[in-house]
Amino acid sequence: MMSRAIVQVRDLHKSFTRGTEAIHVLRDLTLDVGEAEFLALMGPSGSGKTTLLNLIAGLDQPTAGTITVGENVISGMSESELARWRTRHVGFIFQFYYLLPVLTAYENVELPLLLLNLTKEQRRKQVENALGLVRLTDRMNHRPGQLSGGQQQRVGIARAMVTDPTLIVADEPTGDLDTRSADEILQLMEILRAQLGKTIIMVTHDPKAAARAQRILHLEKGQLVLDTAAAVS
Amino acid sequence: MYGMPPEMSGAGYDTSMLQLTGYLFAGLVVLILGAIALAVLTLPAFFVILYVSDKLVGVFATATGWFPLKVTVIMFRGLRRSMLRTSLTYLALFVLTLVLCLIYAVLYMIGNATSEKEANFKAIVTHKTTIPSQMPPGYYERFKRVCLEDLPPEMRPKNGDKDIMSWSFILGTTDKANPRKDNMVFLFALEPDKVLTMMDGLDELVGQEKELLEKACAAMKANPRAIVMSKSRLKSLNLRVGQTIKLHGMNYANLLFEFEIIGELPEGKYEGVSFMNKDYLIQQIDTFPTSPNNPKKGEQHPMADKCINLIWVRLPTKEAFETLSEKVNNRAEFGTVPIKLETASSGIGTWLGAFKDIFWGIKFILVPAMIGIMSLVVANALSISVRERRTEMAVLKVLGFAPRHVLLIVLGEALLVGFLGGGMSALMAWGLLGNVKFQIMFFGAFFVPMNALFYGPALGMAVSFAGCIGPAMAAKNVKVAEVFARVA
């Protein structure tokens, strides 16, 4: 049985217009994600899984329907409100890490904290904790170019969790990594869920990665076609 | 020079409008090439400043944890990301600011020269219609009498005769058979005891420079053959103080002058010219009929009745100027050669009138065009930078940075380059040209005003702002979902 729903998606619809043609990416999608749940979104390219992830993370606005994360109805928020909300409530993990190349690992992880009302000491402590969790304390003064792909993704994870967000979203987090690094990243995500109680929504094409989640949703043509518990949880 | 024959102008050029325009454009091209060379030379210093500033801001940002400082660190690091692009932006801003600083300096100098003073200002007497202005020597004495006796006492020059001075221009060569620019000497024939009070720029001298010139003027008064020469002319003639020089008159044909160089003019004042005692010129003209150099024995020199080029007078008020002007215009005794009285500034303004189209072009076409072109260069560099970093901007937004933060980061980077590029350029213009003084016509030493140190960075920042506001708005409005959709 699913714990209290932290993400509630109701009758979600998202469409784009290309020229005069309307493209319906998501259609009447309803979904709940429980607290401390690790959810994998799968589906063929163009099925709408990244669009769904972006909508849940407050990076885009739905055409219709509502999205509630925690106590916040984010589908009605302005861009600035969403920016403020994201800082506190969402952590992002990207396929290509997207670390700022001119900043050190420490500075990259510190970035989201700059927007919060924290003292320098509080920030330092949180950054060191986050980097400690991903076992990169000894690399905190290295720039992304001096780190391997796996290490960069670990910095990305540290940056995603440094603000202690409600929700962590990951878009193909292992897509650019070798098997060993990918495994390390997935293990870290499991730790985030199991030890820190984070809710994780991950988009992936990789069945092995998806198998690490507790629940797998399959999307096709903008609609949920299968909702299964993963084989391994 | 006002009232000076064209062949005697400092450079010896024919200043027809077409040629002058050509010279100006050629000068501009040389100036721009020089500015580019200077910009390239200063590029390492620019990056050192950028690096040191980045480190300093970084230290403060780490120590204080202050958000604006942290964002400033991101700006500094962003500038060091693409050295080539930052260099090109810097070069564009440096060249623009340097050229505009120099144009500003010229306009400032002209503005100073043509601005009217309210009291104790100088007026100038010239031929009414003819350029070059040439007047009989008797006019000087008559004009002095009108000033010192006919004017109401309160309108007369405060220092009497000391406030009235005449100038005669003499161009001579040391090699009569082969006169060239490098063997020519241009002299002002004047009254030595009025040099320090009536010559623009020399009345401001202090200390040793003033003392030396006072001594030289006293020596010129005592010895009519004594002259003082600018350092640059002494150097080009390979002469030193204490030596003698023989000059064959060029505009005063067949007059031979034998001078003793007794001093130097202060640096940056009346560059390239010399001062001689007017008495020596008069004496040479007076003795010319019996001179062995006179091809028409017994006849006076052709310049004898037109050897006064300009007369200067310092007047206490505008009313005095108007009254004197009326007297000069209506006096029958000035009837043979009609003359006019103008303020120095209006006189210069009249002379500059011939060039007004060029100045208009500089002010309203060249300067805006340069600002426009450089803004486009900056805008182009920045828009490439923003395009390349769209994903980064999107990531910042994902992390919670508001659109205004993204706008500020892009604007801040551009303003930093603008400030440093404009500042360094203005500093170079002010520092270099402040130390290498040279004179343009009768405007005194050319220099870049200290204001440029403020206007330079401000201009650099303004151009950067104009150039980057479009790219900055584009960065601000980056749609996160669209960016990641494209990347994916």
C-alpha cells in the first residue's frame, strides 16, 4: 500500500502547437506518488515522460489539470513563484550533469543554497554533508573538468539534495555513465530514498535502472499504459 | 592659425576642405589602428586584473558568504571561460573608448577656446575681410591710443599698455636654396615683456618654468636678436640653447635674421614655434631699403605696410568690448585697411566655422556610428555567449535562480568588461597623452581631460549595456523545458 501521496497529478493535459498543428503530449493523466517512493517513468521517445517530469518539477505549466506537490498547487504558480518553490522543494539530477564548468564541486553544490536565507556556516555544513554523502569531500575544490563522469554525477546528486528537498527528479541519470558508475549512482539514489526519506521520480530507458525503483510507470502517446511494482525494490 | 598665411601653418599643408577631410579620415584610420595595437598590448594586463579581481572577490565571497559577491564570482569566472570572446569584446570597447576619449578631448579643447568669458577676456583685431590678416604697423599704435585714451577710464585695459600686444608671423629657413619642413622655423614676433601675461597658457606657468621664461623674456628685451624656441624645434634643427642661427625669411623675402637662441619654451606650450622680439623685425624692415639683400635698391620691403598680423587686447568688461568695437569700426584712421574687433573665442569660432561641417559630422555621424558599430560587436559576442550557455542559464533557473538573477549575471559580465575596457582605455589615453603633450594650432597643448577617467568607464559600460540588453533579455526568458527538450 502506498504511503501518503506527496505528488498528486489530476487530469493533466499538455499540448504544444507547431505551426497550426496541435500536438498533445500528455492526455488526461492522473497519478499519485507516495512519500519516500522511488518511481521510474519509462516509455518510448516522445511518449511524454520528460514532459511529465518537467511539469511535476515545476519547470513547465500544464495546458489543463492540476499538480500538487506536498501542500503546494504548483500548476497555478507564476514563473517567479515556481523558481522560489523549486529552490526549497525540488532537487534535479540530469543525464549530462549540467554542472557549471567555471565553479568548483563545492561551489556547484552551494549554488541552490545561495538563494536561501542561511548563514555562511549553515551553508558550509550542508555542502560538506552533501558531498560527504556522495563520498566526494576530497574533490570539493575540483572543477567539473577535473572529475570523471561518475564523479560529476555524484556532485549533481549532492547539489540535488543539498537543500533537503521534498522531491528529487532525475532525467536519465545513468544515461551517460558506464555500468559501474551507473550502479553507484543508483545505489546513492536508493540511499536517498531509504535513509533520508526522499521521494524520487526517475525517467529512464534502461530496464535495469528502472528495476531499482519501487514502482514503474509506462507511458505511451501521453497516457499511462502500465503501472507496476518493480521486480526488485 | 588664425590670420596666418596658409603656407605658414604649422604643418605647412594646404587646408582645403577636401584635403582636410582626407587627412582627418586618414588620421582616424591611423588612430584606430594605433588604438587596436594599444588594446592588444594591454590585453595581458586586462586578464591579470580580471584574474586578481576574481580571486579577491572570491576571497571576500567565501569570507562573507554574501549572495551578490557569490554571483559576482560567477560573472568573473564567466568572463574567463572564453578568452577569445572576452578579448574581442575588450578590444572593441577599448578602441571605441580611446577614439571617443580623443574626440572628446578635441571637442573639449574647442569648447574651452570658444567659450566666452564674462570679464578680463581677450579681444582680437584682424583685417576685416582678408585672410591672412595683414595690417600696417601704424595701426598698432593707433589702436593702443584708442584703448588707452579714447575709451572711458573704467573700460580701459586694467594694466594699460601691458594688456595690448601684437603678433607678426615669420616663417624662415636655414637653407634658402632648399627650404624643407625640417629646416624651417616659425616665429611669433612680439613684445617680450608681454609674453607671460598675454600669451594663452603661459600666464598659468609657475615655479621654475615661469622663472626661466621670465629670464628669457628679459634677455629678449635687452637683446632684440635673442629668441626662445620650443624643445621639439630645437631638437629637429639639432640646435641647443646658446647657439646662433641664421634664417632667411620666406614670407619676408630677402630679409636675413641672425638669432641667438637664449632659452626654451616650456614643454607642451607653443610646440614647434619660437618667439622673437618684434623690434628686430621692425629694425630689419626699416633698414631693408639700404640692405645689400634688397634687389630693388632704395625701395621699402613689400611687407613693410602689412607686418602686423594680429593685435590682442585684454578688456575688463563686455561693455568695454562693445564700445571699443564700435570705435574701431567707425574710425576713419582705420580706413585704409578695414579691421574688425572680435573676442578671442568668437575669432576662433569664426575660424572654426570653416570646419563646422566636419565637426558636425564627427559629433553626429562618426561618434554615433562608432557607438552603434561597437554596440553591435559587443551584442554579437554576448549573444553568442548566451546562446552557448542557454543550458547553463536553464540550469540556474532550475536551481531556483529567478529570471532577474539570470539577467543580472549576463548584464554584469558585460558591464564588467565595459568598465575594465573603458577604464583601461581612458587611463591609457589620459596617461599617455597627458605625458606626451603636443599642440594643435593655437589651442594650447592638447591633453585628455581628467573627466575622461570617469567618462571612459561610463561609456564602456553604457555601450556594453546597449549591446547586451538584448542577449540578456533572451537569457532571462530562456524556457527551461524547451532547452532541455532540445538537449534531449
